[in-house]
Amino acid sequence: MAKREERGEMTVREAGRRGGETTKRTHGHEFYVQIGHKGGQKVRELIERGKEQQRE
């Protein structure tokens, strides 16, 4: 792991963690509330479409 840090490389996990921290710092808690709400709406729409297709 030390060699990775010496070369300036990072794992996907580390990149995701750092990106998440930056997003949290720049956008705040409300941003996550909004995108969670949008995701929930999308899921409901997809479920409804699936049900309609089954009825046909």
C-alpha cells in the first residue's frame, strides 16, 4: 500500500470515499435528501410501468 501512495495512485474505494467527502462538503446534507427522493420516485415509476406491462 505504501508504494501506491508514493506513486500518487489510489484504490477505487479510496477515490469513492474522497469524492463522497468532497460532495458532502460542497453540497451538504440537503443534496443527499433530494437525490434520495428522486431515486425513490424513479423506482415507483419503474414498478408502476412493470405492473402495467403485466396487465397487458
